[in-house]
Amino acid sequence: MTNGEVLDIMRSAIVVALKIGGPILILSMVVGVFISIIQAATQIHEQTITFVPKVLLIVFVCLVCGPWMLETLQDFLYQVFGLMI
């Protein structure tokens, strides 16, 4: 295996990680900013107000996008295992 092939695998791994983790991170950040704006407007600064909606959103996104995430990860692993043969 050459250095170029290893770099291609690492690049693919980073792209897959961004595809899988990106939607969850972006949506939780948007919800966090929205709730922070509401907290600043109402001057209620309770930590659990931001925690609970983020957890519920992450669970919902994992339920909705879980099959796609699993399929993406499987495709990448099949590609990596195929290079081992």
C-alpha cells in the first residue's frame, strides 16, 4: 500500500465522519443559538433549558437519519475491507 492510497483512505474517513456527524452537530448548534437568544431576551439562564431540547433533537435526528448514517458507514467499511484483499 502506497502513501497515496493511505491518504485517500484517510480523506475518505474524514469525509464520512463529516457526513455522519455534520447534521447532528449543525442542528444542535442551531437549537442552542435559538435557545440562547430566547434566554437572553427573557433573562432566564437555566442550564437544563438548553440541554433537554438538544438531547431530544439528537435522538430524533438519529432515529430519522440512522439508516442513512449506517449505510454510509457500511459503504466506507466495505471499501476499506475491499482494499485489504
